[in-house]
Amino acid sequence: MLGALPPVVLVDWYNTLSTSTFWSQWASPGHPMVHAYDAIQARRLSTDRLRIADWMRGRLTSEQFNLGLANELGLDFDELHPAFIESCVAMRLDFPDVCLSVRRIRGRGGKVFVATDNMDSFCRWTVPALGLESVFDGVLSSHQVGSSKEDLSTRGDDGFFRIHLGERGVEPGECLLVDDSESTVEP
């Protein structure tokens, strides 16, 4: 028994556990690729939202996304993609002590999952680089189920949570969700 905690805790990744970004090593003023970083960020915030949404729903791989981005921005894919992987591997938890809290919850019989709207890159490079598979009970990612946390299924319920929780035999009322997005945590 967990006392006041429900048996399952779901924790968001971006802006909750980590504020790390893609190509962050290029962001420093004076870096030879800062112009590319700025162009990528401008594109991401303006015209690339649909491709990013497809990527987060598993309709594009990281290679496909980066090839399209390289072509659109006139960048060399053979430089862009390895730097992308490097940034995925370099991502960090903003509060490393969270691992101790997760281990305590798990030690008391609870399950703790990263629940994230994310791309294939997260499970391919970030999770192994940080050893998250040994800290959390698993990763629930939008790219795995083709649905984001805000998507509704054809039945009118939340596809992301319904699919992931259903696969684990967990009811939504048995979960605590920790997320920075108000639209995700609203009842």
C-alpha cells in the first residue's frame, strides 16, 4: 500500500523532468552552427508544427524528419543528424534527485512511468543514455501509440492514456499525473 499515493504515477518529460532541447550544443553564441540552431528553432515555432506532430505520433522517424529539415534549410544531413543524436544523448534531468523519489515509490510497490509526447529519438537515444529504464517502470510515449496526450480516440476518450493504461490493466483513477501542461492535467 502506498499511503496517499495512487499505485501508478505518470511523469511528463519535457518541461517537467527536463528542459533539454535538440541541438542544444549549437545554441551558444559564437558556435559555428548557431545560425542553424536559430533557423531550426524559428522553423519549429512557425511552419513545422504539423511535421513535428506527425513525428511525435510515430508517422516519421528521426531520420525522415531530419532529412526533410536538412533539405528545407539547406543543411547537410550528415552533419545535422549526428548532432541531433548527440543532443539526444546529452539530455539531462533538471532535478537528478527525482530518481531517488522514483525509487522510493517503486520500493513501496508503486509503478512510475515517464508519460511523454515524444519522438522515436527519446526511446532510441535519451532513455538508454540516461539509464531511465532502470529508474522508471517504463516509458509511455506518443510515438509508440500514434496518439498524443491531448488526442481523443474515435470513442471520445483519450487515446494516449486509454491505450497505454489499458495495456497495463490500469484505470485512470488509479494514477497520479505530473505534467506541466494544463490541458493534459485538466479533469
